Amino acid sequence: MSNDVKAGDTAAATASPPTEVQILKIKSRFAMLALREGGKPAAAALKAADAFLQAERSRYHGWVSDALLQLDRILDELPGSIPEALQAAYGLAMQVRDLGGTFNAPLVTEAADSMCELLYRLHAAGLYNAQAIATHQAVLRLVCAADQGRGTPDGMLEMLAGLKQIAAKFPRPQPPAKAKPVAGAAVAQPY
């Protein structure tokens, strides 16, 4: 039987469904690794991960300090190239936030998250506010210094709440509106 369509035929030829299915078992390195037993029990894996994080904690402060220096450099140059600098600053603030979360530094995480929110809102609205950014930088530096054992300033929680209030003053970007179908227009239907 042929499935060829001859010139001039108006009916489309349909393929016949397969009558037999054969499952092939192919030996591969991946298949062998997936089937073998092994690995660490969950408790041992968690203990190893915790030991790794404790060993890396000394490096965490250096990573945060480096990210803050880069953030300062970018934010100092902001007025010249606002959209690009805001995106780069957002990425660094997000890095600090994630490091704080990984290394159990909730105040660092919260301050950096507020900086992320502020930069996101400013970028989306095409705005620039040096005072709001500088306030976030100053509090983020205080929080990071406190996390490094330099003492927690009085009123830290109030400062963090203030950062959220500052970010909330700028418009939250709205998701794009869904297009409403025009009356009488053809609407594409999924298969």
C-alpha cells in the first residue's frame, strides 16, 4: 500500500497507525548509572551540605564585600547609563540577597531584597532616584557590617521596614494587558 498522493487527488492521504510497537532496551552509561543503587542517605547528604556551607562561610563575607564594591561602582555611574546600570545593580543586589539566604543572614537577605525591589521598580518605570538608592546602599552596608560581627545598630528592624516603605513609593510594574478580541474578528483556535 502506498501513501503517495497523486496529482489531482483532492482527498488527503492518511497514515495508518502502527500495528506493533517494540520497546528497545539500549545499554548506555546513563542507563546503567540510573539503575544502580548507591548515593548517600538523605541525612548524610544534609550533614555534608551543612559542613560545606560552614566551611564556605568565611568566604561568604568576602563575596558580599566584593559585590557591594561592584554595586557602589555601578550606582556611582548611574546617571550616565540608567537602564543598563540599574539592570547590573539589580543583578548584584540579587547576588547579595541570595548569598544572605544561603548563609543564613536574614537581615542581609531582607535589605538586599528591598534593594532589588527598588531597582526593579525604578528600571520598569524608567525612573531614577538617587536618594532612595543611597538610603538602600547605606542600610545594606550597615546590615552587612553587622553580619560580619561588627555589632547590630539599634533600630535595624525599623530601618529595614523603612526601606520597604521607600520602595513602595515607586510604581509596581503592571503585567501586560491581555488583548481583548475584536467583535467579528477571527480568533485562532488551538488544535
